[in-house]
Amino acid sequence: MDRARIRRQFLKQMAAASTATMMAGAPRLVTANDAPVEHPAAKADSCILIWMAGGMAAPDTFDPKKYVPFEVGLPVADVESTFPAIDTNVDNIKISQGMENIAQVMDRATLIRSHVLPDLGSILHSRHQYHWHTGYVPPQTVACPHIGAWMAKVLGPLNPVMPAFINIGQRLEGVGEQEELKAFTTAGFFGSEFGPMNLPYPEQAAQSVRPPEGMKSERFANRNRLFQKLIDQSPQRNFIGDFQRESQLRSMENAYRLLSAKEREAFDISLEPKESYEKYDTGRFGRGCLLARRLVENGARFVEVTTEYVPFLNWDTHANGFTTLQRMKQEVDRPIAQLILDLESRGLLDRTLVILASEFSRDMIMEGKPGSNARDQATEKVDVLKELKHYGQHRHFTGGSCVAMWGGGVKKGQLYGKTANERPFVATENPISVTDLHATIFTAMGISPKTVYEVERRPFYATEDGKGKPVMDIFA
């Protein structure tokens, strides 16, 4: 079965799930004998997910192996890492060259080197991204909420004016696989009021929280009332449930309230002092990190900042891996480190959980993991290096990936888990699945991994079947 056919099936199934969700009633929190849900004590109030979209290669970032420099005629199987390892400010942690700034904040982090992803057969980014962001492997019979939507629903807004879930840097229109991206960038059955505020261009975020230029406030208020009336009385209301329609109206009310709040200045990164702005200004991602910091300072509950997934760009290195990673490291290294330092200097890091993750890792020669029958998706398959474009991690690898976590109660300067020193670089100590990683994240935020809502008369859990177990060794 080719990738195009798999993608068509995926979209058809996601569309059916979305339709079923739109017709469903309000999700009902399930409790035992009407007793309150027992949530753990929160270690963090806010969460920032730094998403390395496209498959960040662990051997060339946070889990360096033997460095083998480029040489024409070198067997591909002999190449493990294409960048040398560098020291960090933690004695037993080394990371990859080009990440010198991140190296200096690793003493505030727990670095997980044993994150394992399932082999989903044909390893499509869309399926793995859906799985990572929702905790559920597609297809599902309902539209699954993003983990940010879970936090927005269960915890509510930290500041009633600020959107609880904000998504920075990912275009949902005009890019490849846009419908697949929309499938998981959603509140699902929770309703649109818990969905993301999408800000694809950080430098334009301020425009999203002010009325159209030249329009008087009275006219804008009238237009808002008419628009809500249109939604409420539209003939299309017969095709969505009352709960979903009411949730959409509440989301519009929330957005309108933000327009007149002082917190809207947080969206305007041009207000940042010049010296501070320049520390982040490595590109759209760097400016997104700056925006995330300003939003969390003003009470945003969950913010995702992404390098953006576009097929065959950024971390999606099917060719030219080494050259591409040189560019990617220049874009992400300084802003990520500065985000951690700024949160710390403002007294926010302890109560902000910062997570850096990707949908899977990459390898020079292996697709999937040992025993996988997944089709090789490298642009050009070669056995020996002939050109620089052949040098890099060009295959999807799910057997061992890296996650870095700062703040939010995690131990500082900790290395957790291990992968093999020789290929295949599979996790050999303390493997952590997506389900258990989500349980750990939810626990840090004060949400029970067993939280369950009834949807279409069936239980739906925060972690798959409520089986997620938090890795408590990660916490101090």
C-alpha cells in the first residue's frame, strides 16, 4: 500500500471521527460515586512544549554516538553521528556540536534518552504526530483532544483573559499535509473553546488580538454580535450538536474579551527590549520562543512552539541531513537556552514545565526499528558516501528517541534512560512510551492520568485506557 493511499484512508477516518464528534453531546466527567477526581498535587502551573517537528535525530542532537566525519567512499553503515559530541555543564551528559547554548542549561534539565515510539507500519509523520500529541494511535472513532486541550479543559485558564491553549509557529493552511495537521491540532470532543489559538507567525501575533485597523470599537462590537447571531441561527446548526455550537460561541466570547484586555500586549513581541529581542531572533522559531515566554508571563496555561512541520523541510531530513541540521541548530540553540534562562530569572521556571520532543528519531541505515517491515523513505539509498548530501540521518527510527524537560519539578542535571552504544540504537534502560510520558506530563501539571470522560456513552481517558504510569524518578 503506497503512502498516498494510506494518507487518503487516514483523512477519511479522521473526517468521520470529526463528524461523529460534532454531533455528539457534551462530554461527561466520570467519577466514582460522584466523588471528586483525585488529581496529584501540581508541580507546575504552565507548560511549554517545544516541538521539533519532522523527526529530530537523537545521534546528532541529544544522544551523540561515535563521530565519523564525511569522506567520499565511506560506508554508510559505519557512520553513527555526523557531529562530534561536546561537553555540557553536567559531567556525565554530552550533547551534539552546534548546541553549545543548550549545553549550558542542561544542569536545569532531565534528559531522557529512552523515549520509545511504536512501529505503526508505514511510518507517516501525520500518524506519529497525531499519536504523540493526543496519546492515541489513529484512527479513532472520535476526534481526540490535544494534550494542551486536556490541560485547558481539566485545569481551566490560569488567567481568565488569556487563552489556555496557544499554538505557535505551525501553519495549518498552505502547507503540505495541512489536513493531517488539523486532525490533532484541536480540542476534539471537548469543544472549540478548549482548542488552540493558532499563531503561525509570531511577529504577526499582535494583529490577532486587535480589531481591524480603522474600524471603530462600536462597529466592531456590533459586528461581533451579528457574527455570533449568525453562528447561533445558521442552518448548519442542524449538522452539529448543541454542545459544540455553544462551545464555539463561548470561544468567540473569550476571544472578544481578550481584545480589550491589557494582556494583549503580551502578543506584541515588538515591545520586547531590543537587546532581549535579538537574543531570540534566529528566525520564526526563535521569535516563537520569545512569544511563548511573554504569554506564560501573562498567564497562558499551555503553549506549543514548533519548528514547523512541512514535508521534507527542517527536521524532516530525507536527504542533506548534515547540512540541514547545521541550519536547524543555528535556529533553535540560542532561543531554547534563552527561554530557560529568562524563565529562571523571572522566577517562573520552577512552576513552568518545558518539554522538548519530536515524533521519532532518525538513523543512517534503519527504517523503523529492528524487525520492522516499514518501507525505506530516504530520498536516495546509497551504501557508500558519494556526496555531502548523502551524509546525515535520513531514515525514520522509532526504537530510541530523546526528550528534554526543564522546570516543573523535574530533577536538575539528570540523565535518564540509555540507548545502545552500537547500532541499532534502541533504548536499553528505562524505556518510556508515549503513554507513560503523557502520564508524567499530566502528573506534573496536576492531572490524574486516569481522568476519564464519557463520550458517546464510552469512556475516554487522559492516557490510553487510563493505563499511563508517571515516571516518578524524573521528579525531584
